[in-house]
Amino acid sequence: MCLEQDAKYYDEHNPTEMASKISRECTAIQTGLSEKSGQILQAAFGFTMGYVFAFTFGWRFTAVLMGCFPVMMMLGAAVGVIFKKGISEEMRSYSQSAGYAEQAL
């Protein structure tokens, strides 16, 4: 989102929504970088080491699991898309309501 917009932009969008939207997005980025990066590293390491141990001690079960892996990846991607769509709709409604609250004040 650029801070300099044409007049048409302000006809279609509430200008008071911008401050609350920038604040929420900065908070979301800070939260995502601080907590989630460690969780992602931990999950990736656990996933990798789980497969190493599984191939070492129970290779038959691991072979079956590897056959199911593409299906699990597709389901995970579908869930990610659904969550992303829901979060974007939620953020849009929050920014609109914050703009109305700021106008009221």
C-alpha cells in the first residue's frame, strides 16, 4: 500500500483505515518473525529426524508413509489456502470497522 494515492482511491476507500491497517500489519510481521521462525526450524528438524529414525528402525512403515506423502502435501496446501482467504477477509473487515471507529471519535 502506497501512502500517496490518487483522489479516486479516497473516494473508494476510507482514509482513516490506513493508520490502523499499517499498525496491525506491523504487529503481525513482528509476531510472525519472532515466534514463528523458531517454530518452523523446530518442525523442520523434527520432520527430518523423524524420517531418519523411521528409515533406520522401521523402513516398511516409512515406505508406506512416503507413498501417502503427496496426499498429505496437497491437503496441507488446501488448508493453507483456506486459512489465507479467511484471514484476508477478517483483516479487511477489521480495517473497515477501525476506520468507522476512528471517524466516530
